[in-house]
Amino acid sequence: MISRHAEKHAVIGVALIVVFLLSVFVITPNIAPEFSGTAHLQVDFQSEQSTQSMHTAFAEFPYDITPQQISETEWSFTSRALSDEEYQGLLTHITDTVGAHTITEYQSFSPSISQELVRKALLALIIATIIIIAYISFVFKGVSRPIASWKYGVVSIAALLHDVAAPLGIFALLAPFTSASVDALFVTALLATLGYSINDTIVIFDRIRDRLKTNMVKKHKENFGTVVDYGVRSSVRRSLYTSVSTVIPLALLIALVPVTQWFGVALFVGVAAGTYSSLFFAPSLLLLWHRHFPQKEDGNRTKTDTEKAEDTLKDILQGQDVM
């Protein structure tokens, strides 16, 4: 299962991370006003407007305005943060040069507020990541062989990077064609994805831990690849059922509730990416880490009572052979 195709799953996961991150840096997603320190105005005109006429209307405007078409009559306008007077002046200019319209959305954030929101959003993601590594390292400390407990935490974070990169990359790819933007709801979707994905990953790692503990008690030596396969095999049905039952209401949310449409898209992509990373990417990384960088036995490690008894028995038998 996983042990046969670990390299392939690892390559696919890493390739997806690279593609998504390149999309973010090359294309860049739309950044919501609360994070970019800009003003965003969305209006619905009474008649259809052409791109050429819209750009002509703002060719000699006092400050830069970026118009973007949403539908036949809906347009959005992005500029620097506006004062109340500048906002009223913009509305008057749109009415005089373009035509009558209805305001559907308006947001304006100063750069200082935006910087604070960005800092807090990043801090929340960093703190969540640190807590996850610490928690997993503590929980898995009882099975530090054949792979150190902290490596479970590092592999989990690599899987989370995959899950966070996926919505970011998709939103970057959608940016030129839609109004999808990175906003507070998007950050909420990322945090929800982290919780969903890490829960799925820990369940699989917990199956691996139980198998290793059972082998220790029974003094049964089993290939680590077989143990990883067991962990995935015993969790795959549960993971798939959970994912399907989650994406169905998300699909309905996307289709029927326009207000939270992009939140649903971000969470939908995150759940799909999290399902793949939990079942295939994370276990594959863990197995490859063990294969290519096997853990050295610690000579100073405190032996268990069973191991001490075995050593004593060996000494007794060796003493009898000498006699």
C-alpha cells in the first residue's frame, strides 16, 4: 500500500506544494482590504458597462483606481484607503462618468490596522504550529523507536504546509478571473483546515503507535513499512467517510450562499488537500525518513524491565556455557 508507493506520494505532495507556492508568488492572490490597507468598493450598475469605458472614466482620476468586472453589471474598484470626503467624491465621479448604480459593498482599512491584522493572523498560525509539534512529540514519546517521537510532529507540519499551500495556490490561480480574496474568513478557513487535517493525521499516527506498542509487548519484530501500511489501512475508511460528509455541505454552501462562497471554496480545497496529506503524504514522509535516515540506537537509553531480564538470562546462559 503506502510502503510500495511512498516515493511517488512524497513526490506528488512536494510537487503540489511547489506549484501552489509558485502560484502565490508569481500570480499572487487578491488581498482583502483588511490585510492590504486599501479601499474596496463594489457596485451594481443599471446597465452593462464595457471595460474600455470603465478605464476611460478613471484615466484622469486624482489617485489610482483599479476597476475589475465581476458580472455584466457588477464592478469592483480598489484604491488606497479613503477618507469620508474622498469616498463621497468617488461615488459622485462614478455617477457622473459611468452611470447610476447601487453600492453592494464598501470597505476601507488604514495601513496600520492592516499590518496589525496581518501580524495577528500570522501569529495565530505560528502558535498553532508550535503547539501541534509539542503536543505530538509529547503524545508519541512512548514509541521513540524505530523513529524518534519528534519526527511525527515535523512530518505533521510538512503535511500542514501542503494543506495551507493548497487554498493559497488555488486563490492565486482564481485571482485574475474572480473576486476571490484572502480575507479574515479565508484565514478562518485555514485554521479550520489545520484542525481538520491534523486530527486526521494524528488518528493514523495513533494506529501506528498502537501497533508499535503491541509489537514491543509481544516482542514481535515487524517491518516499519508494514506498520505504516496497517495504520493507513485501519483509518482509510473513516477518513474518507469523514471527508465526504464534510465536503457535501461545503458544496451546498458554495452553491447556495453567495456571501460565504469563497470561505466554502477555501475550506473545500483544504479538506481535499488534508485528506490526501493525511492518508498518503504524511505516512510516506514518515516511512521515507525512517528508510533513508534510520535512527541510531542510543547506548545510554534506559532499558525496560523486559530488556533487563533478557540480558540477565543471556548472561546466565553464557556463564553456563563457559562452565
